[in-house]
Amino acid sequence: MKFTRRRFLKASLIGASAAPRILAATGSPALVNGEIQVAVVGLHQQGKGHMRTYLKMPGTRLVALCDVDSTILAERAEECAKAGFKVATYRDYRKLLEDKSIDAVVIATPNHQHALQTIWALQAGKDVYCEKPLSHNVWEGRQVLAAERAHSKNVVFSGTQNRSSEDIQEAIAHVRSGALGKVLWARGLCYKLRESIGHFSAAHPVPATIDYDLWTGPADLVPPHRNSPRYGPVHYDWHWFWNYGGGDITNQGIHQVDVARWFLGESALPPSVMSFGGRYGLQDDAETPNTLVSVFNYERAPLIFEVRGLPQKSGLRAVDAYRGTRIGVVVHCEHGYLTVSESGTVVAYDHDHRKQNQWSKNTLGRHRANFVRALQSRTVSEARAEECHLSSALCHVANMSYCLGREVANSRLTEAIRGSALTQETHGRVLDHLKANAVDVDHVPSVMGPLLKVDPQGLRVSGEDREIDAAASRSPLFKRQGRDGFRIPALTA
Ligand SMILES: NC(=O)c1ccc[n+]([C@@H]2O[C@H](COP(=O)([O-])OP(=O)(O)OC[C@H]3O[C@@H](n4cnc5c(N)ncnc54)[C@H](O)[C@@H]3O)[C@@H](O)[C@H]2O)c1
């Protein structure tokens, strides 16, 4: 067979997304009136969007809702009733899973619940759509994959919606065709304004409407130290506490981590990672950095990730941009570069910044319909759990380096990263950005994380000495098994 350019591009396009996961044939749900019976779990913001989707999605019927906040649960059930849907309501997810009429669960609870709720759903015989990240730590993600293997008839579909972007798929095929030469590096960007969450001298009482034991699930049971005017003491701002979230790299950033890794064609963890940054310019109780640089040392081409929560300049609300991109990815190649926007539009430029090509069909919005297609066809083509696990684990190991780091003067940090021009250039821009935000970088230190060696499958993360080794293996971002009633089943190493 003649290997034409067209045929090659087609082959690369298929190769651009990992091979689909085809399920065991007997896994199809027994349909009621030809419809898949769906439940949505966690209904505050993202879950509300999912709920509204399944009020209208052809081929499905929304039959149940679950939330540990009885106010939110009642409001959502009322909205469904007004739309003509009488749904069952559950506060305890475990009770929902006993409902045999439910075929698929859509999980939009906080990150620390994702792995356990996915595993429990699979064990109950349900198909799953789980929001990103797949896990709260590296080990948990591996347990989800083990559960997926054990329940090979069931769908696990991840909320990393860029995987449904035909633009990105085609741009990746373009890069793989060699049109831009070798990929030299990829940079992920999460420049997103994040303001102070406030400083509180005491923990806040939990509203009586929230079952806080269920909300905490496998995390450590501690009272909330936050009280957002918008979300109250429990919802959303958990992102900025290590017990539940991982800061913006794991929140918004995971989408761009995922896209950048996809462009690089890497299907394992990098041999090493190092992060630096800090929580600058804010006096609040949040724990996660608002400024972070993480360098993933893939052998073929590094992936460097930047989080910036401060504005372009103190007093402004606008945020910085890098090559015109705020939340996105830049893939730098021998003969030009590509930018990928938050909405998935890809533009190719030459090194003189002249536009060469553009992909802008904008198909991200098809992600939920693609999930339904996966349920019907019993084949997961986009957003496989394995991919979301890897991208989630990248965020976790980056955060591990930060958490194991120590404060150093910026001059010391500049010296320590001297070996990498890419890292130094990034640090230089970070310093300029901090100065524009009135951070006295000559006196305010930065956290410099150790270079962590990472096993490709995430079996081990180790450091330069025994102390770091021991701390890495004890890190809850590497492994946390949960607490009584909410133990993550140990299914593999
Ligand atoms: N794919 C995307 O682009 C995207 C966008 C936004 C959010 N998300 C993800 O969606 C998830 C939810 O985000 P959010 O902003 O809506 O968070 P949120 O904190 O505002 O809402 C979470 C909801 O889950 C409920 N909940 C918590 N524990 C529960 C449990 N055990 N059982 C049932 N309900 C429980 C809470 O009461 C709350 O109503 C996060 O993991 C986030 O990363 C994804």
C-alpha cells in the first residue's frame, strides 16, 4: 500500500488520541424506554451544569440526584420537577448506588471524593463520568485504574473535555506529521485571577444543611477554616487546601497539563519534576501557592507549567499573557509554535509570529454527548481514565515537590536553576510579574522544591537524599488511604 501524505495524516490523527478502550460486550445497560438512566452527584456549580445537560440529552433520562447539602439538593430537585422530571434524591451516595435502576453516575463532587466515588460506582456495576482530576493523589489514581480493569464491562469517562476537541486532535496530527519539525518544549499556562480568601482566627461552623462527615469523605475530618462571601465555609474554596485540592494546577491547570502532555505524546510520568513558587501578596488562610512553576523533565522535550493568580499589575484585574495566551498551551517546535486557547482553538505561527494555520471548529462542547456515545457504543474514545490519571498525577507530583520545598532567597533560586535556560527565563518573568505586584523579590523568599525522581507508573517518588525519600513516600499527595467508612480500596500497588 502506498503511504500517501493524506493516509499518513489520517493515521497520525488516530494516533493523536490514545487507542479507544473497547468494553466487554455484555456490559450494555438494560435500557428503560431506550434511555440510559443517569444520576448526577454533587450539584453546586459544575454538577448543576451536568444536571441541566441530562434534562435534555437525547438517549438518556435523569433519574436521581445526590448532594450532601440538603438546600442545594432540594433546589435542584425542584428545578427538575419544574422541567417535568421527578427524580429520586439522595444525601448519601452509598444509598444512591444501591438503586439498581441507575445505569450511570456523573460525579461532580470535590476532588478528594473522585477516586473513591468512581471505585464504589464501578463496584456497584455503574458506568461513570468523573470530573477532573481523577484523584487527589498518585496512589488513588492507580486504584481507579485497577478498578476499571476489574470492571471491564463499565465505562469510565473523565471530565478533561479538551479530549473532545477535534481542533486539538488535528493540530496534534499536524505536529506529528513533522510539519513544524521537532517539538522542543511545551508550556502550560494558568494565568487566572484568584483573590484572597480571607484570614480567620477560628474555624467556621458548618451549616446544619450540610452533612460534613459525608462531605469530608476520605479526607481528614477537620473543621473548615474559610468562609467565602460567595460560597460559605464549605463549598469551592476547598481548592486552596491540601486536604481536598491542589491549588490551580490541579483545578484549572489540569486541563492544560493534559493538553500539553498530549501534544508531547507522553504516556507515562516524567523521570523527574521540580517546582518553585509561593503564595505571594495575599494575607489569607489558603495553603496552596498562587504562583507556581513546575518543570516536568520528559526526555524528548520538557513540559513547563506556570500558575499565576495575581493580576498583571497591582490594582488591575487583568492578568498577564504569554504569546497571547492566558489559560492555554504553547507548543514550541523547531520551525514555529502553536498556541492552544482555553476553548481549544489552535493557531500555528512561524518564529516571526506570523500566523500559518488555525483549527477552530470548537467541539469541546460535545464532550458530554461523547460520554453518552461511549455509554451506547461501549467504547471510550475520548477522555480515557488512564489519560486523566496521568495528567492528574503530573499535578500531584508537581505539588509534592512544592510541598517538600523550603524557602530560599530568589538569588539562590536563580543560581540553583542555572542549568536550564528555559527554567531561568521562566523564573525571570515570574520575578518581573511579582515586582509588578509590589512583591519585594529581594526580600520575600520563594519556595524551592527538590528535584523529585518519579517512577514512570507512579509507583514511587524519591528525592536526592533519604530525608526527601521518606517525606515523599509519606506525602498525602502521593498516597492517602482515607478514614473509617471512606477507605480507598487497595486494589494494586
Ligand atoms: N471540567 C471542567 O471544566 C470543570 C469545571 C468546573 C469544575 N469542575 C470539577 O467539578 C467538581 C465540582 O466543582 P464545583 O466548583 O462544582 O465544586 P463545589 O464545591 O462548588 O460543589 C461541589 C458539590 O458537591 C457536593 N458534595 C460534596 N461531597 C459530596 C458527597 N460525598 N456526595 C454528594 N455530594 C457531595 C457539595 O455539597 C457541593 O454541592 C470539581 O472536582 C471540579 O474540579 C470541572
